[in-house]
Amino acid sequence: MFNRQKYKEFARIQLKKRWGIPVVMTLITFAITILLEIPYARNMIDTVGQQGAASSSNLWTVYSQVMHSYKQTGLESVCGWISFFISAIITVAGYHVYLKMSRGPEPVHFGDFMEGFNNWWRAILASLWMYLWILLWTLLFIIPGIVKTIAYSQTYFIITEFPEISVTRALDISKRITKGYKGDLFVMWISFIGWGLLSCITCGIGFIWLVPYISMSMTNAYHGLMKNALEAQIITVEDLKG
Amino acid sequence: MSQKSKRTGFVVFIIIVIIAVAVAGIGIYESTSDGTNATGNPSLLPSQKRSFFKDVEPMKKFQKQYIAALYIEGVIEDDGKTYNQEWLLTTINTLKNDESNRAILLYINSPGGGVYQADEVYLALLDYKKAGKEVYAYMGPLAASGGYYIACAADTIYANRNTLTGSIGVIAGQSVDMTGLLGKLGVKSETITAGKNKNMLNYNCPLTDEQRAIMQGVADEAYTQFTGIVSENRHMKLADVQKLADGRIYTAEQAEKNGLIDHIGSWDDAVSELSLKISNPGCKVTTCRYEKSENFFDMLSGVVTNVTGSKTLSSLGLPETLAGEIQPDVPFPAYLYRK
């Protein structure tokens, strides 16, 4: 059974008195993301500035002109890929900490986060493999792309928890364990919207706590999905060996 | 093992931080460095790219100055393959508000187009000039009718020695009366209207004398406007302009002789003269050219329309070239040169 409330409740208990490292991890992720977004933001702001100066009277005209004139530069394309890979590496490093927190009440350290970066190569491979499949599904239509994004969402957890498993098999296992629960996972994501809006009101400061809360809840959901799949023999222990 | 893996992880983390800082650094450097069109986007103007890093020194301001080479290509209409009215007006307005822009050098290669659209561009250029900036025009292979109308906004008009220009005149509309053909085919087509001239110029309605007079009135009015603008901007007598404005095209030499253009020369000649005029020899030239991003479906729908249109006409025993006549993509009334 998929119990969203339980996963969230566990997350709050697991994070109690252990907010420090997750918050630091979130801040580091934010900082790196901001740095990586500078070339993109620069081009976008320039375009907005230009089109805004030209037709500042009408917001919609400004928007449509910006979209019309905005073009991605070569630098942005390269930065986009770098950003994509780095965010995968950081996500996997973060999951390393959240998985540790979900297993026991002992305190986590910054070193645990650093240890997660060892998985960098597998994180890059997994992100590319997922991207390829999501892209292929999105070619059909946007909805299959979203469905498959949810289906592959457990891949990072699997490659973090089972370092011996290949990336392709991790994706396959993710697909199998989410079968029948994709709707639940989607609803779980949606259920954080209220907190998200509240965080926006606080100029984004709230996200420093919201991101660990979401990640911890999703880690618990992953454990739940894995347990269900093992019990229903959708996957076996053998599948989780290298 | 754990300590070692933490150390390795730390090294990876440091590398990521270095990459992120480097990417940010490159982004900021791109913003502050000189050079036109670093983004490859022709509509982005250099001074606005750097507007967040205010350089107040006059020397730097002088170095930032530039001439905008504004391309007007194709039929003057709302949205075409090489021409977009909204983009053009916005670009002119942006250039007007851009402190670093000193002048516009128009590159015109157009057979003309809609009266409304051509006049809108003409007025936008006059508005631009009110900011104390210069407008020059350079004519490419063809700058006829509406293309010439826009060129009239320029202080000086250059033309290539092989340019064709002129075609000062108006097409108010056209009637393709297909009632005879439809009768032969046994097709009855009827449009229900109120107002006796509501259906005029429709394919199933022969043109009456009254309707002919109505359209002539439209043509005459637009013609008066066109000749008035030529007279005013080229400093010629209206009667002299009207003598020239019989709709014919002129070669560059004929146009120069008749005072319709100022000089025959190259693009570089026009750039040099304009640079001297704005007292900034060697001034940068930034290209502002409309580029339509056409996707696969646009291409496909264009091909399908052409093929089905041609097939229909062929099946009726009519020449395929009639497609352009029956379904003109030009807004009427038009200042348009038809080959």
C-alpha cells in the first residue's frame, strides 16, 4: 500500500533534530544552481530589457516579444548540459544522505554528503539514460513523457542504494516498482504545492526547509515502493544484486 | 575505505564548485565584454546587453555607438517568411530608445506590399528620426513600390547600380470573376449579403461600374498619399512626381537622374558616408534581420497548400500560376510591384 501521509509523517520525525545537514545541502545546491544559471539569466534579462524598453506599455506584448527574440546561445547549450549533469550528481549525493537518515536515527555529517559525490559517474550515466527514454516518450506526446518521468523517478535512489546494479537495470527496476503507483507518486508531488506557494511568499527562504522535507518524504515513498514490489514478487532480491 | 571515499567525493564536489564558478564567470564576462552580437541574436543590441554594468565614461559610450543595419526583405505584410511587421516596428522603437544607436541603415530588397504596413514603417522611421538620429537607405536588387515608399523616410538613398526601383503606384484590389467558369462546370455559388456592394471583388460576383469606381477611389487616395510623400521627402514638385509615378520601374541610373535616389554605390559607400555623418568614422555596424523560426509542421503545411492549390487549378484546366492571383497573400490596397 502507498501511504502518502505516513511517508510525510515519518519524514518529519526523521528530520527532527537533524535538519542541519539537509539544510546545508539545499543551500549548496541553490548556490551552485544559481551560478550555473547566470549565462541563461543574463541572456533572458537582456532580452526582457530590450523588449521591455520597446513596448513597456503592454506586459503581454513584452512577453511575446521576449519569447520571439530570445534565442539560446552556444554557451547556454553547453552550460545547460553541465547544469543537467551537475544537478544529477548533487541529487544522487543528497539521496545518499536521505537514505542514511531513513535507515536509522544516528546523526548525519557533512562527510556523508561528500561520500555521495563518489557516485558522480553513475549519476551522469543514469541522467543521460533517463533523459533519452523520457525524450523518446515525449516525442509521442507530453503526457507519456510525464508518465515515464514518474516511472523512472526512483532510478537515482536505486543507483545510490545498490552501487552494484547497472544503470540500465536500475531504470528497469524503477519502472517495475512504480507500476500501479505512478498516480500516487504524482499526487504526492502535487501535495507539496501548498508548501511551495507558502515558500514563494517568503521570497524562497521556505524552500531551504521544504526541499529536505520533500526529499525525505520521497525517500520514504521509495522504501515503501521497494517493500511492496518485493512482497508482491514484482522484483526479487536477486534482481538487486550486481 | 569510508574516509577515502569521502575524500574522493570531496574532490568531486570541489571540481563541481570550480565548474559552477567558471560558468558564472564566463556568463558575467560575456555581459561586460565588447563586441556585437555575442549571443548570435541579431535583435539584441549591444548597449542593452551591457546595460546592467553601467559604463559612464564618455569614451566608452562613444566606443559603444553603432549603426543598425536594418533589413527589410520580401513582401511587406504582417507576417511572411523574411518579413514581420511587429518585429520591424519593435526593432525600430528599440533602436530609438537605445542611447548607443546613432543611425539606421536600411537594406531594402522588397517588391513592396500593403499600403497600411508600408506607411506604418514609414511613420515609425520618422518617429525614430525625431530622436535626432539618422536614417539612410540602401537598395538591393529590388526596392519597388512600398519598398521605395519606406526608403522615402531616409535622409539619403543609395542604390546598387543594378537596383530596380520606382513602381510608384497603387493596386487597390483585384477582381477574378469566375462566374463564367462556374456556370460551365455547373457550380452555383452564392454569397448571402446585405448591402449591394458587400460582395464586390468576390469570385462569384462580376464587377459593376459602381464598384469599379469605389476601388478606383481607394487607389487614387493611396496614390495621392504616395506621391505626396515622395514629393515632400525628395524635395520635388508634386506635378513632377506624378509624371514619374505611372507605376513603371526605374533602373538605378534612371532613378538617380530623376531625383528618386541620391547616389549609386556599394553598401560600404553607404556605411562610410553615414559614419562620417554621425561623426564616428569606423562605427560598428550591427545587423538587425528578421529570422523566422519555421518548424517542420509549417514547412509541411506550406507544401500541402501549394500542391493542393495547384492540383485543383490543373483539374479545372487553368494555369497553376493563377493560384497567386486568386489567393493573393498581399494585403490590399497595396504598393506592390508585380513582375
